[in-house]
Amino acid sequence: MTKIARRILLLDTGNEWGGGTNSMIELLKRIDRTRFAVTACFYHSYRHGDSTLREALAAIDIPLLILPTRHQPWWAKLAKELARGLLPWRKPLRVAAVFRIELAWRIRPRARALAELLREGGYDLLYMNNQPASNLEGYLAAELTGVRVIQHCRIEPRINTVERDIINRIAHALICVSHGVRDALIRQGVRRELCHVVHNGIDTRQPFPEPQPLAGVVSNTPVIGTIGSLIKRKSVAHLLHAVARLPQDLTPHLLIVGEGPEATALRQLADELGLATRVTFTGFQKQPLPWLAAMDVFVLSSPSEGLPRVILEAMLLEKPVVASNVTGSKEVVVHGETGYLYDYGDIDALAVHLADLLRNPAKRQAFGDAGRRRASADFSIEAYVAGVTKVLEAS
């Protein structure tokens, strides 16, 4: 007798393409379609370079539903302004009041619409690809319908007591991309038995890309780089300041791959620091690996991560990594073996580590070799898919 595939609705409430989207796509490419029939559900078919999310999912035969959204009503906007005005010095009360307003006008109506979708589609499982605070409508919809729910938590979460109670009451499992993410959830009151660590993975057998040629960069000039959305949370400005503080005999080129709202400010900062002629801003790149291959050192200076896929890609391409010693990054980078960790925001320490690697090509090679071995042994895409599948089967 043929076993019927479980019908899964994948909910993602994000509005931009990031590392979590890439990891989701890699999972969907490889998940066993005879056991799991997945339909994706988003609020936006956001763009990824010259293509869209809908096109990317269609290419791997995953249908996409777009949920309707509505503008914030006048009463909700007024109520939030009143809460902020009446409680200017009582942040906990102010935040709680705004949250209650969001529940009333946005989250609960969305939950009812999503519940109707779950009923109409006959779904067995709701799988949410983000983090709990941004997926509350999914939890509430699951409770309305009796559908089992799994949360794939891809960043270090911050939840309030209402969100904690909703998770503990409704969730069947939370997939955590790192031990740090799991520990953060448990510290905030989520039941330990709900949390399962499944590291992000990478295709360790993919061929090395050829390095992207860098126009105007003299041959043999060492290249320091980073890849990611140019948003404040990524703290790319710290990298610019660190390069500006390097000794005068070290003049690497800086390669910044990505786009975002901080792009203009970062270009202005590079000019102010006297780095304008030594920095290449590439903008968005649909295929970032050739640019990563052009780097001699990869840097991730953000204050928090889940488990950054881009570090795994750098390690796979044998690049030493310098990263802030924060959740996610510190679980991947082995200090003094595959790269260096430094306290987030300590720009002088970042500059010291960069100087050390620039002066020691042999150390760069040793760290890169060790990084590739670690990525291949501990963060394979096969282990990632198997881990997620195990949680799906048990829920």
C-alpha cells in the first residue's frame, strides 16, 4: 500500500532574502517528496537579484501561496502613539502595550486567515521558517485548527512572556540552528524538551568557483572581505574602522558584497576614513561564491547570528575567518585553528587579528585548510537535511 505524503504548509513571514532563505531552499531541494508534500506560504514574493522567490520555488516544484496583507488601521497607529506618549519612561509597559495592539490589529486577524487556509488545504503540519516572535500568527492558527506546528529558529531569538507561553502551549518542536539559539530559548523560558539542535549545512562536494577578478586591484594585493545585507545589525562599519587602523605598511583591498539601507552611509564612511580607493562595493550578487573565492580573509562582525551559512561557505573555500565571538559564529569558528574570534565591537582586536593574518600567509593557508576539513566533517548538507527530516517525522 502506497504511503500518502504528509501535507506541510511552510510559513515564512520575512520580507527579504537572507541566509535563512538560502538554507530553506537547500532543504526543499533535497527533502523526500514521497514523504513530505510542501507548499510555501509567504506575505511577499520578494526579489533575489533579477528573479523572485516565486521563480526560485517554481524551479524546484514548490508551490507558493501569497497571503494578503492590510495597512495598519488608524486606530492602531493612534493607540501606539498614545502608548508611547503616556509611557515614555516605562519601557517594559510601553513595549507590552504596543505588543497588545499588534496582537489585536495584525497578528490575530492573520491567524484566523491562516487557520482557514490550513483547513481548506487539509494540511497535517505547519512548519515555520523564521523565529517565534515573527511567527505568532502561525502558532495561533495551529491552535485554532489542531494542526501540529514546528518552528525552525534561524536567529538568536528574543521573546516576551506572552510569546513564551504561546510557544510552550502550542509548539510540538523547535529546530534550533545552533546550541546558542537553543540555550537562548531555554533561558527565556521555553521548555527544554521542545528544542532540537540541527546545524545549518552546506554542500561540501560542490566545485570551487574561480575567483572573481577585481578591477583596479594590483595582483598579489591581499583582499579582506565580507558578504551580507548592508544593514546596521551586520556592523560592517566596524570592519571599515578596523582596516583604517591597520599599520601603514599593511594596505589590503576591502571587498564588501551585498546591498541594503546602509550602503550609502558605508560608502561615505569609507571616504571619510581615506579608504575609498581601497574598497570595492559590489552591490547584490546572486552568485556570491566567486567573490568569496577572491578574498584572502573573510570577516563577519555582527552582534548576533543563528549559525551563519556564509561562514560555512568561507571555510569550504579555505578562507580564514575572523568573526565576533557571538552566538552562531563561535560555534563554527575555532579560535586559533580555523580563524579568530574577538569580542563584538572591539575594533582594535579585530584590527590586530587582521594584521596577524595579513603578515602570515602560511597561517592563512593553515587556517583555511582546517576550516575546509571542519566544514566537510561537521556541517554537511546531508546531516542538515537528515536532522530536519528526523524532527518532521517525530512531530
